[in-house]
Amino acid sequence: MGDVHDKLLTPSQAAQWYGVSERTFSRWRRRGLLPRPTVTLPNGKALWSERDLRASLRSHLPEEFTIPARTKTQVAARPGQTA
């Protein structure tokens, strides 16, 4: 579970963090491909910590891959373009 300094993400934000649609994120969740929510609110809404999402992603990647920290100024280049 994340600590008090972890940012908690809604399903929409978590999908954006992974770079997928909310529909894909929901499908992954139903299939058990995601970590359990860090927090489930009394109204049933689920929240995930960035730390838990990052740990889950690392567990599915070979050791030689690294996950760079995302920053607000980081812009992904499309094929054939430079950032």
C-alpha cells in the first residue's frame, strides 16, 4: 500500500498514467491484470497509488527495462517527429 506522500489516482487518471483508454483500464481490472485498489471509498469508488501502479508495471517487465519518471513538461514524440 502507498504511503501518505503517494498521489492517489482515479480510474480515469490511472488509465491516463498507463497511457491507455478508460475502457482498456477497466478491462485489465476485470481480468485481474492490475493491482488491487490502494483505497476503496465507502461509495465503492477505487483509487490507486502511483507507487502501486509502478510496482505492478515493473513486475511485468524484464529487468533490463526501466520506467522513467513522468514530468509535466515531458512530451512524447510521434513516429517520424522529434520531441
